[in-house]
Amino acid sequence: MAACALQHQRWRRAGKRLLSYGYLCLFLYLFLTGSATAALPTTPKAAPMWTPPLAASTIDTTEDPKAMGYPDGRKVARDDNGHLYVAYRKKFKMHAVTAYHIFVAKSMDNGNSWQVLNQGKPIEEVGDQNQRVPAIAIDSRGTIHVVWYGKDVSASQGDANQIKYVRSTDQGQSWSAWRNIAYIDGYTNQPMWQEHPTIYVGVNDALFLAWEGYDAQYPTTTQIKFLRSTDGGESWSVWQNIAPSRINHSRPTVVGNQDGVLYLLAYAQVASRQQVIVSQSTDNGTTWREWSRVAPSLLAQRHISAATDRHGALHVVWQQESFSLRALLPKTPAPTPTEVHYARYDGTGWRDFIRIAPGEGGAQTFPSIQVSSHRKADQAEWEDTVWVAWSESNGENAPASGSTIYATLKAGDTWYPPRAVTAGGEQIYPSFARTPMRYATVAGTPYSLNAVDLVWLYNGPEQKQIYFAQLTETQYRDGGELLAARAAGLPSIQPGAVSAPSVYPMAISIQPHRWLLQWIWQWQLTREAQSLLFILLALAGYLFLKFAFSRWFATTMDQ
């Protein structure tokens, strides 16, 4: 009996150790690789994907792998005549040195063919200095506005990058002389860069410009700067910092609605994490509210794109780290996957927080959003369609070889499965046009084509090509609203003609862990404290499970 009792005690101790080691291994596995979003529904929907990829039209070639970066500096615009304009940069020898310069290409046949304006030369003559990251917009008078940042003619220091501007009032035949529209003094050995401008045409053709940069008052933290013009770009206001503080602010975008309300969005270092923030102005940009967070999260958020609809609502997408305990570490040892998230502001609060679509462990990067409004001949009310495009790589936290451009749409309350617009090689930096609504008349009633213009970059090993395609929502024979992609000058590609199961099925759901993140976030802890708190919570859960299963094991063995 004594030997049996001793053997029984040994088995109990061994069982407890085995359970403890198992719990510990499971805890470490979840800590390093776990993802709360794994519980989201992933049942594939009936979602055919175009194969082969869409054959889009080529605009131009470039040497620059970032020629179409970044959100939300729009690279394509369409005027009221239907003419398309695309801004980008490529190398050109202005005088003695080959440097990057700003170009604009134009299409008068809906993207079927393209012509590089200014006789194939840059639209600026800054000199032998690199110019970077253009953004383009067109007002109702047809004036083309282009902004970018770069060094001046005689610049020799790294602190000479200023926001530059040109315009064309004759559909791109000629261009104004370039000028610095918000010169900010630099000083010796200080990186006083002004960069990443975005431009927006608001009510009554007012121009609004936002960018990030240092200044004498904030020499070590970038602030969001704002500028406006009410005379078509002839003169500009004095630049101002929007709700400045001693933290870094990056990559802004500015949009507005038909009521004249302006929104500025950016991402900033909040509690040691990059977070999407927003400010609002109701007086044409004279005064702005303090920054507030759009979707507080323990995970890093970057790269915002924003658009408004005819009803005045603001639609925003951004890139966010996929949820995992590893991502909560103060210093993540390796890049974590990223996903595209969406939210809508209806004037009273933020709604419809969603993750657009789960990836396959890769990185969903650089999203772009646009809202098209349309009204069919038999409809009295306008309908809004939200379009989202992004680049999805094969596992790196940056565009990588093998990345694909995906697009999806939201019609009414329904999100449709994402579709591949183009694939093969490295397809990156999609950018939608802020296209004005285009109308035709059917029996005397305005009828609009629900379509959006999209450009992106193919970063090939030898040549880098800039592509254009038009995405349109089409009513098919079965009566269902389906996403169709139409290359310029080509008939619509029927998704059912050549199809394959969707690689990335749609799963729309509010993240189940959001309540926990919101609860923790209210404490305003630092990133290190947040990580420690989350680890302690996970450890408490582990100890509870260990105790519960140990008691269960002991009871079972006693029986």
C-alpha cells in the first residue's frame, strides 16, 4: 500500500509538472505569435478573383521606386472635361547633374494613351537638386495645382527642403514659375526639412495645403503645418502649426465637406505609439480644434487616407499593426504584419470601426480611399460607394517582392470581397483620384458613372512603370452589384469569365479585443507600462488556468 501511495504521489507531481510546462509553452507561444483577431470569421464568401491580372495602361517609366508614394498625396486627378493628369517624379538632367524632378502626364482618351506634358520635360526648373513626393489637384475652373518638396537651386545643406508649388491654367500647356509658398528658415546643421505635402480643393475652389516639418520653435519634433489660398493659388496665407506639441506628427492629409468643414488627419507619437489623430475647423482653416485620436489602440497606426461623401461624412483608412502580444513589446524584435482599418465620422462621433480584410500574414500597406456618389436614372437619392485600395506583400512590413494591389468597395451597408486589381512582381503605392462626379443625361435625368481612377507603381527589377486603371461598379445580369475593373479603352472584365477562389476572403467584424484596449488606453500609460500590464494580465490568466486544471487533475487522480 505504501509503495502504491508513493507511486501515486510521483504520478501526481509528474502530471502537475507536465501541465505546468504545457501551460508555459502555450503562454510563450501566444505571447510571441498569438493574435486575438484569429477568432474573427474567415469563412470564404463567393468571391471570384480576376485571373490573369488586369492589363492596365502604362503612363510612363521612372527610376524611382517611390515615384507614387505616399498616402495621402494624391497622384491622379480628372478635370471636368474628363482629362486625366498624373504627377510623379523621375530623373532628368536639367543642367550638369541628373536629379529627380517633377513630371505630369496627361490623357485625353480616358487613360488609353498618355503624353508627358511640357514637351517631356519637368514642370519645374529648380535646378540640379532632387525634388520629391508631388501631389496634384484640379479646381472647377480647370486650373491644375501641383505641390511637392525639394531643395532650392543653390541649396547645399540638408536643411533646404521647402514646399514648392506650380499651376497651369491652360490644361497643362504651360506652367507657372515654381515658388516656395511657405518658406521656413533653417539654420546650420539642423535638418529643417519640410515634407509630404497634400493639397485639397474645397468649397468655392479654396485651396488647402498640409505637410509636416520642423521650425525654429520646434527644431526636434515635426509639426503639422497648414496653408490656404482663396484666389486660385495666386497668394497664400501665412503658414501655421496645427495644435503643436512636443511630440512628432507625420504624413498629414486635409479634406473637407460641402458644408465647409475641414478635417486634418495625421499620425503622432502618443504614449510611445504612433496613433491616427484628427483636428477640425469650421471657419475655413482659421482656427483648429485640439488633436484627438480616431481609434485609440495599443498597436501602431500609420499612413492615413481620407475622403468625404455628399452627406458630409468623413471616411478614413489607415495601416495598423496586426494584433499580437509580440506587437505590444516596447521594442518589437521583428516587423509585425499590418492590416488596413476603416472608420467613419458622421459629424457627431466615429462609427463603423472595422478591419477591412484579413491578410495571409503579410503586410497590407499604403491604403487609399475615395467615395464616389452616383444616382441612376430611376433614383431620386444619391448613393455613396466607398472604395479602398492597398498593396499587400508576402510577409514584410513594407512593400516587398510579390506584392499585389487589392481593391474593395462598400455599397450601402455591405462590404464586398477584395479583388486583385493587378499582381505579379512588386505592385505598390495605389492612389485614387479625388475625381469630381461625372454625369450623363438619360431621358433628361442626370446619371453618373460610379467609377474611380486609380494609379500605382510596378517596381520592376529593371524598369519601374506607372499604371492607370479605372474601377467601376456594374450591374450584372444576375442583378447583383459586383466590382468590375476596366482597363482604359477596354471592355469590362467579367469576374465570372475566368475566376479562382478568392485568396483573401472578406471578414468584416469589430475586433473582439477592442473593449480591452479601450479600457487599458484610458489609463494613459506609457508603451512600456501598457506592455507590462498586458503581460501581467496574461500571466494572471496563465496562473488561473494552471490552478484550475491542477485542482481538476488532483480530483481526477484521487478518484
